[in-house]
Amino acid sequence: MNLGAIYHRTSNQYCYPLNDNELIINLRTGYDVDKVYIHHGDPYLAGIMGGKEQWFGKQEEIYFKKRLKHHIWWTTTLCPEYKRSKYFFEIRSKNERFFYFEDGFYTEEEMNRPGKIHSYFTFPWMNHADIFRTPNWVNQTIWYQIFPERFCNSDPSINPENVKPWKYEKITEYQDSYGGDLQGIIQKLPYLDKMGINGLYLTPVFEANSNHKYDTKNYRKVDPHFGTNEKLRELVDAAHARGIRVMLDCVFNHTGTDIDIWQDLMKKGRSSEYFEWYMINDWPINQQGDTRDGRYYSFAFAEQMPKLNTNHPKVREYLLDIVRFWIETFDIDGLRLDVGNEISHFFLQELRTMTKKIKHDFYLLGEIWHDSINWLLGNEYDSVMNYPLATAISNFWLYPEWDKIEFEYSINQNFTTYMQQTNDVLFNLLDSHDTNRLMDKAGNLDTFYQQLVVLFTMPGSPCIYYGTEIAMEGSYDPDCRRCMPWDEIESGKYDEHIQEITTLIALRKKHSTFRSRNFHFPNEISENRVLEYIKIDGNDHIKILLNCEKIDVILPNIDTKCILYSRKYQENILRAGGILIYNLI
């Protein structure tokens, strides 16, 4: 038995309360392990610790497992009667058997040696206040991300100077403005509502000199080229009237250089009350160009985006007051924090405490592109932007030589990284304002829709980037931020595309199975690149088939009454590039 492949600890995603009654236990082993048992019980059933007590616990086999690239992930759920649990594992591989404790592995003889003190795994208490709770509504939300400057120009009177004519073609200039505004978003709410969207994620809307607004000048004032504070409240109210939640993008890692606090610092230097609000390493600041010289820290070496010191108590107080103002003034439902991995943990903990007091189901989302477990322990973010899932999905089509087992490995890896309550609200996306568009990645409509089907049938909360519903093209920034072609949309040119997205959204909202965290890969079809997985919610089972082969595939007889969605499927033949979703009876 490869003992080096076996791992568990009583923290992070390995051991945690799912709610007040259920304790999730996960164990990682190698593929040579055949069976795993857990011996568990209350720590005090045999007496207090340190005495002559003989504690054994109840033995139960762990049946649920997922296959990873090099490991098996075993999962069980305990319901400790007294809110605490002590346990160890019994691990079997052919003729070998080991007992796994906190201090290592023992044979049966070693474990039962007289005088042996056992170092059990122990979860001491399931404190109600310590349990990680995520907002339930997010799992039922289909997000629509809008880059306001390019979505819809409805009020030309507030256009920036030198505004460009609205166009649908490729965009090559980073700083061009086209005049999108908040009134334009309000105008298109019926369009989004009809499609089934019930969550809006807006990139920054507060005053800044750029078209993207990530270099904030004033956190308390909507950018005049987008509208007014009153217009933002009107947008949120109009969205809420349609059952659509609203999440704003907040930029607290850095500011612009034209914000009043930076300007005061530049004028007064070390005598400025804001000098320690930023991370200044060299004063006076004489150099020009990017900040690789280290004169001060900034976002991605951009000199016009100096980095805020979110460790400083007055900075934290300043930012918390801004968030309080946003919630009370605009009644928003969530925040996406830009560069969410560089903001201090201390500030994020304070932010969570404050926002949850104001709105208990407020959604805190971090922009983090990598493993984010350190931010998802229950006292900071509810969720992160799930770019690893986007990579896992994209990679299978990027590597045509891969077998479907590679898809299973990568999907399972994604959903064993965090707690189950996090998986329920992960912000799943396939593209955004920071990446090339899905159609650019996919290259053809078959792959485009197959990847969307995966997105809409995974746990979490799916987000589509504005224009995805019409398969909008666009390469990397700035081309991924094209103007929305409303004339063509309203002429009916994209009706079929929009109907496809509308159908997927309706299915996800209707069938809780689509949103469920429970799934497995049966791999019953012999073809290497026909993806198949089953989603489970209670007694409901839905099977998803994606034919990524270059040839058609003949399937067993399927009752057409059970089919929920299909593309390129007819008479039990799933064409190359086809999709089939159906109920298992």
C-alpha cells in the first residue's frame, strides 16, 4: 500500500461542518486502496481523555468516492449526536490493512499494543457561529456580466468627449469610448428578463478616467458618463422588480492617481495623513513609467493604479464605510472584489462581518484565478470566480488526444478543492472582460454549445458574458469588449442563438438536478471522447452526453419523452459535436 498517497487533516476541505448537524469527512488515497472504513464516535463516550478509557467508535464503510488524476477522494457524512467527533480510518488494500491516525499509520498489532496512546483525529465542536454558510439564492442564479461602456448607449447627452460611433466590428484600441451607460442597461432589462437572467454583475461604475473604470477617482459617485447615483439606484430597483439581483465590482486593491487621497499624498508627501495609506518605498517619487523600479507598489506595475495598504486601520475603516454607503444607497446584493487575492485577510474578515450584519445573505465574491482555499474558510469570501473550471472545460477540447477520463479527473479536482457549501455558490464562467470570448476559444458552434452545457450542468452559479447568447466573437482585450449589436439582435438575426441560451437557462431553473453538487461519471460508452456524466438530486437522475468524437455515435434506445435538450441528435444517433440531456427513469 502506498501510504505516502494517503492524506487527511481535520481542517480545510478535509473535515468541516456542512450545517448544524452534518460533518463532512474526506480522505485522499492512492488507487491501490480497495476499501476504507471510518471508526467514529463522541470523544467522551468512554470517559475523559488521558485516563484508562478504551475507546473504539462505530465502524462504517465509506462508499462515495471520486477519481482524481493520481488519487481517489473518499467522502462520508457524519451526524454527531453531541456536535463533536473523534475518529480514525481503517484502510484496506488486497491483503494489507492499516489504521490511520493523526500521528500516522499502524498495523493492528501496533494499534492494540498495551499502553499505546492513540492520536485520534478530533473535530471538537460544531459551533453554530463558526459554520461556513453561503447565500442560498446564489445557487439558483444565472448571472449576466455587463461591461457598461459597451453594452448599450441610451443617453447620448452624457457621452464622453471624442466618443466613437457604436460599431459591431473588432476593437483594437484600449482607450476608445463608445458611450454605454446605465440607462442603456435599464432599457434592456426586459430583454434579459425574457432570457431568464436573474443576476446582474456589472464591472465598475464609479467615477474614473478610463473606459473600464478600474482606476477609481471617486468611490461615492457614479461616473458621469454612465449616469448618476440616482440612476444606479433606479437600475437596481428596476432589476429587483423583475427578480434580478445586482452585484457591483469593487476595486479596493488599488485606486487611480487622480483620487483625492493620492493627490493629497503627492502634494504634501510624508506630512500627508494619507502617506501610509499606500505602499510607498521611495520618496520623493521622481521616476516615470511602470513601477518595476519599486518606488511604490501598484497593480501589475501600472503606475496609474497605486496599491492601497489594506493592512492600515484607517484604510480599512475608509473602505468599510464606502461599502456601507453602497448597500444603504443602492441596495445591492453582492460585491465582486477585483484582485481579491492581494487584499489583506484582516480587511476581508471585517468586510464579511459588516456586510452580513447589514444583509445576512449578501454575496462576497473574490477575483482569484488559482486555488483559493485560504480565502474560503468561512470568514472571508463566499466564493471566487471559478477560472480553474473554465480551464478544465476548455482543456478537453484543446487536447483532442485526451481520453474522457481526463475530463473526469479535472472536473473532480475542481469540486474537491473546496467545501460543498462553497461548491454550491462558485461563480462559474467560461469567459469575461479579462479573457478572449468563448466563441474565440471554441472555434465552432458545436464546441461552443457543448461547453455551455457543461457550464449549465455543474454545481455553482453560472455566468454568461454579455453577447455570449449570440455567440459574439472577440479575441483578447480590448477585442473581448466589443459593442453589443442591438440593431442586428432586434432584426432577429440571432433569434436561434438566443433561444438556445434561453432553453438552457430555463432547464437549469426548472430542474434542481442541474444545480446539484452530486454527480458521477459512469463511462458506459466505449468511445473515448463521448463525455457522459449523471447529475443526481434525490430520486431525480439526469444524464448528459456530449459527442466530442469526429464521427457519429449510435446510442441505446432512449425514450424521446425523457429528452430534455438535444442538438444534432436523431433516432438514437448522436452526431459528431452533438448534445443529449435526458432523464433516467
